[in-house]
Amino acid sequence: MKTMESAPDRTAAPNDTMTAPITYIEAINQALHEEMERDERIFLLGEDIAGYGGVFKATKNLYERFGPMRVIDSPISENFLVQGAVGAALAGLIPSPEIQFDDFTSLAVDGIVEHAAKMRYRSGGMWTCPMVIRVCCGAGVGGGIYHSQFNAAWFMHAPGLVVVAPSNPYDAKGLLKAAFRGGNPVLYYEHKRLYRTVKQAIPTADYVVPLGKAAVAREGRHVTVVSYSLMLQRTLEAATKLAAEGIEVEVVDLRTLVPYDHETILASVRKTARCAVVYESSRTMGVGTEVAAMVAEEGFEFLDAPVVRISPPDAPQEPFAPAMADHYLPNADRIADEIRKLVAY
């Protein structure tokens, strides 16, 4: 298990005491506990989330603390989860449905895109739809084609939604808290591979990580690499390898995919004159395609080389066969190879 250094806190006081290192999923569980204590309007619903504590144990002990009216086991119906949450949000509550695997978010697209995303717009601001849809996502866990998807790019195309994808325990907790307090429909993508593979000390005091603000996870001067979620961790591994060769990589963690932080990305590209984007979605029309287009459009004058995309291929999803799965998702070695080519351009 990898233990990270504590991330610099953007919101809490510098003298905050820190916890012992905790996992990504423990940070999510803490945020749920604390936000439900803070605001009695928040309730959870999902498949196996109550007495069982969730298939990944993200909701462990919440049923015992808050009871069956606030931690609700649902039928196996993602459509029901989200459509019911829309109604609850309109009635003044703050629901948080859990989508057990992102592969099945497709069954809830109508509620997410046609109702939650459009509610404020269609009502001229008279109605809002505050909810946090927690989505368990991502490849690299041997889940095969129907248990490994990361479909955030679908919802980046739907105005009215906030899309979040933390890469570490500090951000996992702070972004989830901010999502509950923001008053908007949020898709909160939590990567299954990160649940128990990354540990980090976080503040004991209450804190939030602002939505829509990226972070420079590692400073460098030769190339900017923009990433998020699991790919951010693999990008940091690649940057460590390249540092031994004298290549200093600046790594920007998007954290929020919509709305995303143009200014932090462009400030980094202005410094390095090169940019790559590492992302976990199909290459064509994926998350990184939007970032690459923005950099080419708004930062063209800073660039000494084309913007590079590093991603899985245009395949339906990660194959189950281990050899093919290893080839599907970019690893630190492949990311490092692509960065070397970009620096040498």
C-alpha cells in the first residue's frame, strides 16, 4: 500500500493537527459520517449500503449510526435510485445515491441528464436539485467489461452537472464535503483501485476542497501533465522515474472535471511549454480530448510542441484477460515513454 505525503491544504489553517494515514475509502466514509451529522437533510440510498455497509464498505457503520430512514437499501435499479433522488431533492432533502458500478449508470441517464442537470435551468432558478451521486468506477481491478467502466466523459457533456474525480484521501474527503454543500447535482467518481491502495494523513478539523479548482501535485519545468483519479497516481510514478533522468514533470491534478480549472492548467503550460493529458476513458472524445483542445485554443502561444493524449484505446472497456487488461490501461512506464517523446520533440 502506498502512503502519500499530506497534500497542502487549500482551506484549513496551517496549524491543523493531522490524522494517522488513512485509506481513500476511509476518507469517504469519514466525510459521509461528518456531513450526515452536520445536516439532517442528507440521506443515502443504494444497493447493499445499509446493514452490509456497501459492497466496498464505503457506508460501513452508517446504518447503525443514522438508522433506516437515512441509510436506505434499495432495489437493484439505478433508474429508481436517481429518479427517486430527484424527487427527494425537489422536496428539500439532499439525497446521495450510490451507483455500485459505473457500468450501470447508463440505466440512470434519464434522471441525471434530463431532470437533475436541467432543473435549475428549466425553472429559471426557482428549483434546484441538490444531490451527490457517488459512482464506484474504474479499471485495474480485474472487473472485465461490465465492472470496470469510467464514464465521466458522458456527463461532462451535460451542462448543469458537477463532475468530481479525486485522486487521494485528502481530496476524496474534502471534495465530497464540498459536493454536499454546493446545492447542485454532483457526480462523485471514486476509483475502486484507489480504495485501499493509497493512504494519507488528513486534517482532523473540518475542511473542504473547493469544487472547480485543480492542484499542482508535483512541480516541474520541462512538461505539464494533466490527469485525475487513478491516472494521476500513475502519472506521479512516471514523474518519479523521469526525475532520475533529469526530466522535471509538473503534474496537475484536475480533481473537478466539470467545471475544470483552465487557469491552473494554462499557468503551468506557460511555464513548461509542453502539455500531455493522461486519462481513463476512450481516446476519442474522452476527458483528455477536451483539456487538450482547451490548451491548444487558449494556450497555443505558450506551446513548443503538440498537446499529447495518453489514454486507453477506443475499446468498449478493459478486457477480462489479464494480459489484455495490462495493455489497456496506461501504466507508469507507458506514461513515461510518451513524456520522453514529448520532451524530445
